[in-house]
Amino acid sequence: MSTPQLKELLEDRALVVPLSVEQYHRMIETGILESGQPIELLDGFLVRKDRSATGANPMTVGPSHAWVIDKLASSCAGLPKHGCYLRVQQPITLPPDNEPEPDGAIVRGSPDEYRDRHPGPGDILCLFEVADSSLQRDRVTKQRIYADAGIPLYVIVNVMDRVVEVHHGPLVESGRYGKLEPRHRGSSVQIVLPDATIFELPVDEILP
């Protein structure tokens, strides 16, 4: 299908039948889609996860992106004692037609609680996206999806501009957050944990 034809279909939603989360799960269960592929369900569409550096092959993972993921994991290693933990590049379920794979998700409880399901909106304390070539999608599409799901805190590690963008106060059904606070080197991101502890995540630890 040519690019103009695809654009026409995407602009006219009446021509497209989106997938629900349940249908997406059945496609994986029956082998139509291979589990573990870097694919997300966004607005009912199957979208390839973009982890590449700007201008690089979109099938690759950029070194800065990988570095941030590793640093985020090590920085959050102490979370379990506060009643939560960090999931890295794993699905979250936001019915009816979204199952994104954020680069990081701080969720309540322990991994054992998600043996038979993915975390949903009520389980999630904070979501992270590491943005290089994906910056526009993370700022627009992902922000809308996460805000409408009521995710309390959404953090974009903006590799391109070397800034961490902290979104909080989701305006449900408005597709945006009430406040955006840029965080630069020397500052930190504050995250409220289940035991009411304020977790301070230093920007210097997660910004290349």
C-alpha cells in the first residue's frame, strides 16, 4: 500500500476497523503476532516501537536509549521495599484499545501480582518514555493516551534536547496533563510511592 493510500485510510477512521485489547491478545495467543515483538497497540493500531536514534535505522536501538534504560533500572532498584517496582519495556493494558509498552513503568506491588495480567491504570504510579526519534509520538500520542487513562505522572527523558519533561495532573478526556515541568541537570523528579515516601530520581542519573 502506498503512503498516500495509507494516509487516506488513517485520516478517515470510518474506513478502518481498530483492534480492541482483547482482539490484540487473541492475535498473540493464536500466533498471528509473535509475543515479544517491539509492537504496541495504540488507538487500536499496531505500531512498531521506535527506540532508534534520530536519523538511524528505525529497527535499531540507539545507544543513548539503551543507556537510559540501564540507568533507570539501577536508579530504581530500591523501590520494592516501598511497595512498588520498575517494569522495563513491558506492556500495560489501557482498555479499550491501547496496550503500549512504555520504556519504564513504576507499578504497585510485586511481579507476582502480574503473573496473569498486565498492569492497568490503577496499578501505575509513573510511566517513562525515552525519546529520541520517537519524541513527537511520545509528546502527542502517548501523552494523550496516558492522560486519558488517568496515569498520574508521565516522564519523557528527552535525549534529543537533553531535558527531562515531567507531566502531572492528567486531564482525563482532554488528552493532556495539567502541568509540564522541565527538569534539567542538578534537579530531580519526585515520585510519590505507595507508602507515601517521596522518591527523588536525580536527572543526572538518567540524562545522557
